[in-house]
Amino acid sequence: MFITASAFYLFKTLIMQIISFLYKLNLILPCILLSFSCNFMDKEINPDGKIISNKEITIIAKVQRVLIDQRKCWNTGNIDGFMKGYWNSEKLVFASAKHQPTYGWEATLNRYKESYPTKESMGVFNYTIKNITLLTDSLVKIEGQWELKRLNDNPLGNFYLTLGKFNEEWLIIKDSTTSY
């Protein structure tokens, strides 16, 4: 778009008159602050400096709640409660380096119960979330590290989860776990 020098001068003059008028009314600073704050009213800046909306903050809090609830259940020896964080579907996928992929909620439940038959074998579970990626309003990926503290060992590794939203409920639809 080409703007002539005279058009630019007229535009500049108009802007200067508006600013002068607002300045005389002591409104220039409030107007600047208001226009700046309106752009960020429903947003927050995360630690990486990325601006995220209130909607994204709400989604992140809801998916984190799934993991918090799972940790509570695990640490009380409640595998059935732990499994409430997973999608109850034959399309659920659970994969780890030590086993073939498991498909389906019931098969995943059975695998957990076989691998962890007692509370002592379950140990104390903790995790650290390294990254949460919002793919869509109903699909989220989480990367993190997990750790079990047990009497005779302390296994740990990484996890890669995909969560889907079903009727306002966030559930794990894919779980890939590694150990080291």
C-alpha cells in the first residue's frame, strides 16, 4: 500500500491532535494502559515467556489434576482408582520398553495388577512434568519423569502421555513409558 507524503502528514497531525486533547484531559496515560491491558486481559505469561490464555490455563490445571489423582491412588495401593485416569476403551494404548504394547483399558488394568501385585511392589510414586503441549481444545501431550521409591530399589524413567477430553473429562488415551 502506498501512502503519499501529504496523507501521512494529515494522519500524523490528526494523531498528534488526539494525543494533545487526551493529554489536556489527563487521560493519555490511562488510555495507553487500558489499550495495553486489554490485549492481555485473558492471558498470562508462563515461565518460558510464552503468553497463554485463561482457557489454556484451565486445560492445563485439569490435565494436571488427572495425574495428581492417579498419584494419590497409586500411593495408597489403589490400582483400580489409578486406572480412572485412563480412557476406558479398547483403543487405549499403553507401551513400555519392557513389554509389548497393551491395547485396551481392561488389558492395561490386568498388566498393572500383574506387575504390581502388592502395595509394597507399587512403592511410592512421584513424577515431574517437563512439558505440556496443547494440541487442540480436546487433545494434550505431557512429557515427564516418574520415580518409584521402594524398599529394595528406586526405578525411574520418562513418560509420554496423550490425554483426550471426553464429556468435560480428561483421560489418558496413550501412555508410553521408559525406564532407565
